[in-house]
Amino acid sequence: MLLDIELKNNTLVVRPSGDLDLGVADHLRETLEDTLNQGQVRNLIFNLAKVSFVDSSGLGVLLGRYRRVTKNGGRVFIVSPQPQVRKVLDLSGLLRIMNEFPSESEALEKIG
């Protein structure tokens, strides 16, 4: 998995690519926690356009960061999931608690 992280104002934009599975879940969790611990992040955007697969470990990372960010009044958005990933997100219930947008710019506009 490749991981691109960018801080835009107080929003962390996370752009993973590849599989979000057990093999990368710990690395993703630790990287996000390190960034969130710096205290500049209020909102979180997961751009999943380049994610081809997600399992329960990947869902756990997304849900854990959702809980952390929303506990402090922030919001979490999902952007551009591939159809097979979107189906897993939908079945897991994550799309009921996280807003989905077709593009980063639309998610950032909603935050703004």
C-alpha cells in the first residue's frame, strides 16, 4: 500500500492506494495516529479512489479514526470509493455514519 497524506487547513486528506487489509492496517493506523497526535487536525477525508480492496482490518482503521475525530467535533468523509470497496463500506454501515463525496474538492467545500 502506498499512502499520501496532506494537511489542508485543519483537514487531513488521506489517499491510500492498493489494498487496505491486515497486512497494512497497523502501518496505516500508526501513521494516522502520529499525524492526529500533532493536534492540527479537525476533519478527515479518506480518498479511496485508488483502493482496490478493503477487509475488516481496514474497516477497523477507518472506524477508529472516525470515532477519534468525531469525539472532538470533527467530521469524516469518504471520497471516490471503487464500486467493490463502496459495497463493503455500505454493508459495514460506514457509509451511514460517514458522508460520501465524488471528489475531494466537494468534500472540502462541505467542510469550509
